[in-house]
Amino acid sequence: MRDDIPQSMPVRVADIRHGTDAVFDAWLYGLLIDNNLAYRMNPDIIASPEQLDFIVQRRQKEQIYLPCSDATFALLCEGGAGLRAQQGRVWRVVMRLVREVAPSRALRQRLIAFCRNRFRHYLRQDTLLPTRLMKRMTNLVLAQGEWGDLWRDRRRAANAQQNALLESPEVRRRLDAMPERLPADMPSARREMRLRELARLLCLSAFSRAINEQGLPPDDAFSRVLAQAEERLCALQDVMPLEAGERVVLLICDADGGIVFDLAATHCLVSMGFKVIVALKEDFYFYAPTLDDVEDDPVLARWCKKAHVERNPRLSKNDLVRLLRENDVLFISDGTRERLNFYRTSITFARAWKEADLILSKGWRNADMLLGTSHEFTRDIFCFWHDEEGFQARFRPRAAEAHKFSAQDIADLADVVITRMRQAHAEGRTVMFYSCIIGSIPGQTATAVALVKAFLESLRASMDNVFIVNPTEYFIEGMDGDDLMFMWERVQRSGYIDIWRFQTVDDIERSFALLGRKVPPEWLGKDATYSTGCTKEMRIAQDVQLANREMQIIGPAPSLFRRRSEYGVGKYFDASIVRR
């Protein structure tokens, strides 16, 4: 253990907590800052805790996520030869990159000298994760000139090679071969054949780098590897039903490439009834495919004719669900040019993870991040890769506490409310929807709910033949802000609202009076305009009113709702006031 960190260091990354030891807290915060992972230091590019919660299942608010394996964390704490070995691998990759970009000896020497200086500087920090060291060093090299995507032509050549292999009689014979034995009933036989086909394609994908460099293995060895893959894919049987329906797979690609084999596997998943989201890199990361590749590479373009490429890094839940409804395959960027790092992945990627039923992750690098960590995750994960022992595959179930609300689940909840509104109309009752502050005042959510309950009970008692929708009455444990906004927008656009009432200052003052309490300072002057959620709902209300002119909007003037920015990712509360 290093001398500058406490002896009581956690052994596992999942055991890291903030607030247990002042010396450790200082070291940990320094680590987060050095690796540019501290959200409040750079909130524009670093994922918020709410966004991380889409992916990582934290046990406590104080639990800190680190984007590394337990083994790497141990090396960071110990220092020594193990850490130096990982840093040495980074240096060798950077030197390879320098040789690629430097056309002359003089330029190469200058770049090497510059890189050596910065490399030594970074090593003196003692807290830099090897993956972040790699990112910084590659950025330094790429920033020295207009190099473009250095591996684009290599990826295109590899893609052409993989496509030719898939079309070759030798490979087709192996991929299309019937199993010796199949279940007696047709549904089970169909399922097994599809799983075997998927296993064979994933095997080719896992070995793509080796195939590019060395060609296909000999016949016998090739057969053994495929059989190994089929056997190990049995772990997926329980998470791949015969009829997938609306189940979603998020496929995370790898720095070793193999995108053509990935796409073939994607087509197989679609034939099984899955929707597939394919996460690519934002820009250059060696052989890792990018969004540009999908549109610019003629080989990939043929594979992706019916797929949708989405470039919005901040896709809303509503838009993502709509795109999945309209497309079988959706391509997104994870928002990075580095190894998988959830602190830097885009909002779109986080929402894709949250909407997925299964994460299908390729390559040993991703496996190290997803399997080698004691952190738990919110979704089932299946990793596949290859090593010196052949094809490897491992299934990791989601955390027991993780909730999964599909779009259909949430739509069903919304439809319960819509049915009640429709019934109220049929009975000749007026339908009122109440938009109110719930989480915009930190630490006041319970109070906010109590205020709404007291106020609407009074309102119901004072009004005749009115059905009032109180959003707080329909909350289910595990739902986050994205789920709630998706649910309520469906309700709000149903066309059954006659009066849309927004909470006013008077409403809040009266609510406290009904509770027998004075208005505390944090609630003085507050109304619906203070809530980002209500701001979004006012925009929806105005849209609805254009189609339903008879609907009344009651409360603060719509113009007063323009102070707030878009709803926070996964939050129940306000994102920020717009600064102009």
C-alpha cells in the first residue's frame, strides 16, 4: 500500500463510500478530479449521478462508482510492477500511433519527446486510471495535427475482408450446417437453431481481429471453436425467449472491430423478434466502428439499409421509444473515443441501456469493465470474447434491486389513468389535471406530496362532478423522472383533459394552512413555474390546447414558465434556470 493513502482502503470498488474517512475522501476526490470524473467540476461532459444510476445499481447514495475493475483498483492502490505493466502497454500503443501520424523522422522525434514529457507528468499523479491515461495520451498525439481518422482505411479493408468471408462457401457451410440433434417439437427446435446461428456469428465476431490478421483457423480448429461457442451460449437460453416480442438488446462493439460479423448477428437477433440498438464510437478509437463508418463505408451501408442512424447525443426517452417502435435496428454513439466509461457516455447511450432488456457486450476490454468489477448493474449483461483458451462467454444478471419498466409497462400504467378519465367523461364529469411541484425543492419531496394531497382533497370536497387527476397517486417505486414524464405525457395528450390546472403560490399557501403549518422560507413564493417538470407540462398543455380549443389552462401565465431548461436526466427535480 502506498504511503500517501490510508491503510483501510476498500478492497473492492463496490465498497468505496464517500464520507467514511477524511484522508480517504481527500485521496478519492483527487482521483476523480485527476481522471476528470468529478461531475460538479465539469457537468457539461461528465455524467450526473442520476444518469449513472440508469446503468450502475448503487446501494447507497454515498457509494462511488469507478470505471475500472477491482483488479485495476488494487493495482492503483498498491502501485508497483502490476500498475507499471499496464502503463507500459499504454506507452506502446501511443508509440504505435506516433509512428502512424509522423511522416518524417524529425516530426516523429518531436512527438516522442513531447509524449515522453507528458507521460512522465501523468505518472507522477499516481491516481490516473490506465484507461484514462490512454485517452489523454491519444488525444495529445491527435491534437498535434489534422490527421483525421487514422484507422478508417484499415477498418474499411477489414470490413471488406469480413464481408467476403461471410459470403464464402467455406464459412457459409459452417454457419448453415444443421445440428446433429434437435428437440422433437418445432418451437424448441426453431429456438435452438436460432441460438446456434447466433452463437456461430458471435464467435466469428469475437475472433474478428485474429481472422483479419491470420485468416480462418484450420478446419478442425474452426469446428471446435464454433462448437465451443454453441455450448457456452447456452447461458443465454433463459434470457432469450422463443418469441421476443418488444424486447430490446443493446449491442456494445469493441476496439478490435468485427462490425460486419456484429451486423450479421444483429440480423439474426431481429429474426428472433428483438429490437437492437448498436452502440458505436463517436470518433477514432483504433478498430472500433464509428457512426461515420455505418454511413460512409459501402460494405456497411449495404448491411444497414433499413437501420436508423441517430446522432442526437441527448435523445429523450419519448424519442428513443418512438425510434425503437419504428425501426428494428438503431445505431447510436456511446459518446466517447475511449474504452467503455460510463462517466463519459452520452445521455442517449444511458437511456438505451435503461430501455434494453439485455446488454450484449463484445471483447475482453468491455468484459473487464463489466465482469471484473464488484459494482452491480441495472440490466442483464452477456459478455463474449476470445482468449488463448478459445471462445469465452459469461452471463451476469442484473442487480436484484434493479427495476425494469418497459415502455409497454409504463404505457399500461398511463392507460389505467386514461381509462378512468374516459369513464369520468362517460359519466358527464369534468376532468381536471393538476401539475405541481414534486421534487424541485431539494429535500422537500415528502412535503410536496403532502401539500398536493391536502389541497386536492379540499378541492374535491368543494367541487361538484369533477374528476381530478393527482399525479402523486400513481407513483410506483423504482420509477425515475424519465419514466414519469413518459407516462404523464401519454396521459396528457390523450384528449380527455378539460381543465389543466397549474399550482400557484396561493395553492401552496392554502395547502400549508390545511396541514396546520406556516409556510417555511424554502416554499415562499414558489409555484409551478419553479419546476422543470411543470415547465415541460406547460409546453405540452399549449400543444394540446391547439387541438382542443375548449380545454382551459389555469394557473401562472405561460410566459412565466420560460425560465427553466429541459428536464434533468432521470431526475424528479429541476435541471437549472436558463441563463441568458
